[in-house]
Amino acid sequence: MGCDVAAVGVVTTPRVPGLPAALVKRLATAVVGIPLAVWVIAAAPRWVFALLVVALSAAAAWELTRLFERAGRPGYAWLAVVGAAGVTASFGAPGFPGTTVAVFTAALALALSLPVWLDGPPAVDPVTVTLLAIAYVGWSLGYALLLANMPDGADLLLFLVGTTWAGESAAFAVGSAVGRHPLASSISPRKTVEGALGQLAASIVAAVGLGIWLLPQWSVTAMVSAGIVLGIVGQIGDLAESVIKRSLGAKDTGGLVPGHGGVLDRLDGLMFNAPALFYYASWVGGRG
């Protein structure tokens, strides 16, 4: 989701006796990122939020193509960046969803036709990598703009970010402290069943707490259900990105976000949770 403004710079964190360095970096990122995220979502002009989401889409697409390039499977990086940013921006443009379909179709046609015009032997890998970045990053982050344009859009975005971050933080803390049973060792060796359960529990608690504050028109059942959805779907998003990294022999997509890795590493859960919450709020909302 685009409000992860901690990704705009690198923070140097000191060592704190008794605390793991990764946890210190995560805490420092949260200290900087959370107030900025709240301001961008709740107080800044809407165009600031939209611009940030589009910029993060471009950055995440660039990281993804660089990841493939370092593994010897380059894509058309410039098209991936422009295409992902364009598709994301189209979700907030007049004429949605027709505008989004047109932009995505144009990016698809251009990616498929580039091998015809470029010198070199025919190859499908660059097309595949480029379209993956456009669809995975550009399409998913576009839902943040759809959420922003809904009634109570700012409240829904704060609910999304708060619930997702609370769950992810709990997964890291619980998994580091008591994690013993691997969740998906072939995909992400550090993820544990205990951490996954901690993330689900924290997501439910956060959803109820934030829901009472931000979405009082929702029933408690709807809040709990939303927490379950975000707690599960966010983990699927995290694991989906881990599949890509694992298949390419990479640990992180970048290093822009201290304690987390790259922009895409920080957004993976939000990229799945933003569409999930949009459809949940649209179809269920306070009726749960």
C-alpha cells in the first residue's frame, strides 16, 4: 500500500544493547514511518497520497526487475516502471475501470511487441518479467487509490495499514521469540507457525481496536472478520513475494527500508490486503 512513506529514505540506526539489530531498525523505521503515514493518509491533500502510491509502485517495479536482472533474467525495466506506475495511477483517474483496462492493454501490447522491434534473438523472458511487474505491482497497488476514493476512504486506509503492520510486527516478534515449527521452509525458512498465529491474533485485535475508533458503523463481527481476512491474506502476500525471491536466490528486493529490505519487501502484505479490504468493504462492510 502506498502509505509506507518510510521507504523514501535510509535511516541509520544505532545498536541498542539487549535488542537484535533487525528489531532496532524496524522500530526506528516505525518511529519515522507511522507518523508520516498517518499524516499522508489523514491530513495531506489527496493528490499527495496518490502521488506517493504511484511513486512506490514505480520503485517496487524497478526493484522487481532488478531482482530478475541480477539473476540473469532481465526484463524491460523502463517499461515495467512506467507501466506499473501508469496502471496504478489509472485506478484513480476519471473513467475507471475503462481507463485502467486501456492502460493495461497498451502496456501488454507494447511488452509483447518489443521483441519484434529490438535487435537480438527472440526471447520471451523479458516480456514475462515486465508483465509480472506491471500486473503484480501496478495492479495491486491501484487498489489503494480505490480505497481512498471510497466513503470513509481515509479511515479505511488507516485501518488497512494499522491492521497489516500490527500483524506483521507480531509475526516477527512472536516468531523470533518462540517460533519453533516452520511454516513453509522451502519458501521462507524463518517463517514459523507460531509467528503466523501471532500475526492472525494481532490482526484481529488491531482490527477490532481500530474499527471501534475509525469505523464505528461496522459491527464487531465485521471487524473481527476483516481482521481474519487481512491476517490471512497478508501472509499469503508475504509468502508470494518470498516465492519470487527464493526462486531467484535473493534475500531482499533492496535496502531502502531499514529492517525490512526493499520497498517491495515492505509492501508485499499490503499489496494483497488492499484489494482484499476493498472488496470486503464493498461487499460486506458493516453488514457483517
